[in-house]
Amino acid sequence: MLLRHLILAICCSGGMALSAGIFAQEEATRKTPMMGPAIPDFGPVLTPPAGFYSLDPDTRYKVSIDIGKTADFPGDRNLKLTSVARFLNMYAQQGMPQENIEFSVVVHGMAANDLLSDEAYQARFNDPNPNTELLNQLHKAGVKIYLCGQTVAFRNIEWSEIRPDIIVALSAMGAHVRLQHEGYTLIPF
């Protein structure tokens, strides 16, 4: 009988060690950001614990975001553009089909600089545009980016300086009104 209890104790403690090891591995996975799959090189995401509140993967969503600020220093990537990548990666990692999220970005103000072609950015800031590859991957993922035409005019940006995949809107305000009328949900931060 004593031998049976000893064997049971050894098995249980080994099981606890195995469970603790699995838990530690899961915990490390949650604390290690993962990139992709929607935007392969940008938008790191942490894995949430089981049972989290999320979007329904079987529902089609139309989402928009407003970007009016740029990075603090030329040469730094726009963090809100990275947030768009994070949003797309977050839900793709949870099994959301890419076609179930239609994402639009409305850009105005200082953030207009982030949509300049490499040549125009280089001419203005003596650095290549740090957003180029991120913008390329967002475009490839189907993200539509609208630039406020009023910003272009008031900031003395030439039409030829804007990346060719950018859609110029009459205004950022009008773009938001139209997108909301078309059923887009605005992310308010």
C-alpha cells in the first residue's frame, strides 16, 4: 500500500511539473509578440488568455481610423500606421478571414508627410520614408488610405509627391462622413 501511494505521489508530482512547464511555455508565448500573417513585418501582437472577448470571425466588419499626427522625429515610423497592422494581425492570428475586415485610414495634418513618396520624403527630410514598407504591406492587404486634399494644399505638398496608391479626398472630414455613411466603424483612438 505504501508503495502504491509512493508511485501515485511521484506520478502526481511529475504531472504537476509537466503542467507547470506547459503553463510556463504558454505564459512565455503570451509575452512574446508575434508578427503577421496579414502584415508580415509590422504590427506585433501578444496572445491573449483563453476566453477573451473578440470580434466574431463569421461577421464582415468595416473599420476606419483617423491619423493626424506623425512620429516625433523624421526617420521614425508612424505608430498609428503600425496600429493598423496590429489590428489586422491580431484578428488574422485568431482565425478571422482577411476578407471579413475592410479597413480604411483617413490621414490629415502632419501625418501627410508619412504618405510622401520616397523621393519626396528624402528631399524634405534627408532620410528615406520610414513608412514605405509598412504602407506597401498595408496596400497589399487591401487597406485603403485616404489623404485630406485640404492638408495637401495648405501644407504645400505637390500632387506628384504623394505615393500613387494613396486616394486623395476633398477633405478628411468628408472622408469620415462618407465612410461612416457606408457603414464603417471609426476606431476613436
